[in-house]
Amino acid sequence: MTSTDETPAGFEPIHDVGFIDHVGPVYRRADGAYGFRAAQKHANLIQVVHGGMLMSFADRALGETAMAAADGANCVTIQMEMQFIDVARLGDWIEARPEVVRRTGSLVFLRTDLRAGERRVAAATGVWKILRRRPDAVAPERAS
């Protein structure tokens, strides 16, 4: 394993049978940070990380943070904006540390920077809708 393949201490993989499993692995740390190692499968035509991967990663990190802020209720993205600031290179460890800006009764507003080391490569902001469960609904089990 080379230094560009190592996962920083404390990060554990998120196991997901859905979309993230196809583009991951994506990792989470107990303090709320998220990360992924940029691999060849994340490259665009000019061999830097595709903006779609950065957006997918930000959406996952912000979405899980929204659900935590909503006391575990399911949430869905209703708006997300992304600013691409610098290229993320293959081999980079890309990290997000989402923060809740505000929570109302039905919405969670969040933001995060995506960083490769000290370089800020992107910034994302968004709004997540807190879904209300029907009284008879059974909560789905979450993959950990």
C-alpha cells in the first residue's frame, strides 16, 4: 500500500448496497468527517476527479448529516449548489466536514468544503427535506 492508497486513521467504510457502493468506497469518521480516495474510476477526460463524483460525495456527506440533525428521520435533497474551486487529483484524499447551518421543523440547511489536504477544491451548500413517517410505517434498516 502506498501513501496515496492509505485511509487516514479513524475513517471506516460506509457499506451501502445503493449508488454509493458503485462510486465508493466512501468513509466516515466518528467526528462527522467524510472522505474518499480519488481513484482512476473517478477521473474525467482530463484525468482529474470528475465534478459529478465530487457532487455525489458532497450529497452523501451532507445528507447523512441532515438525517443526524433530524434525529434520524429520513431526509431527501431538495436543493444543492456546488462551487468548483480547484482540481482534485487522482490519489488525493478528499475530505468533507459538513455543518448544519439551520434546522426548521421540516428542513435542514447545510454546508461543507471539500478539501484535498490544505487545498479547498469545492464548496457545497444545500437544503434537505425532513420526511415524516406514516404512523404505520416500519423504519427501514440502515446499512452501516
